[in-house]
Amino acid sequence: MATTTDIASKASKYREMAKDKALPQDVRNAYLDKANKLEEGTMKPTMAKGGMVAKGKKPAIKGPAVVIAVGIGKGKKPMMSKGGMAKGKC
């Protein structure tokens, strides 16, 4: 099996070859596809596959969820609400 440095050097070689404007676009795209395929093979999956949660496992939430709500209160109404006459000092 090839090491990650070998794969990285091959991928960078393909990317450099893809920068050559003298080659047709299809060939450049093929080089980029090869580089991507090499790099995808070295990646480890970061997310679990979709599916149902296994029985017996509890959800990840350990305590009650805390919700912080800011600005919910009504507060003061503006002096000229809805275009009426000023209600304060005239």
C-alpha cells in the first residue's frame, strides 16, 4: 500500500499537470479527477452513516437544555407609534 506522502506527491503532480493550458479541457479535468480520487482514498470517514439509533443507547443530551431568550419582553413603546400624536411632553 502506498504511503500518504506518495499519494500526496502524485496528487500534486496531477494538479500541476492540470494547470497546463496547452492540454484540452477534458484532459485537464481527467487529471483533476485522478487527483481527487487519490485524495479521497486516504480520507477517513468523519460522519456516521445514516440510520436508526441502536436500541439501548441513550441520546447524547445529559442534562436539561437551557434556552436563553434575549429581547422577548415588550419594553417601552415608541413615542410616535403608528403615526399618532406624540404622547409625551408636547
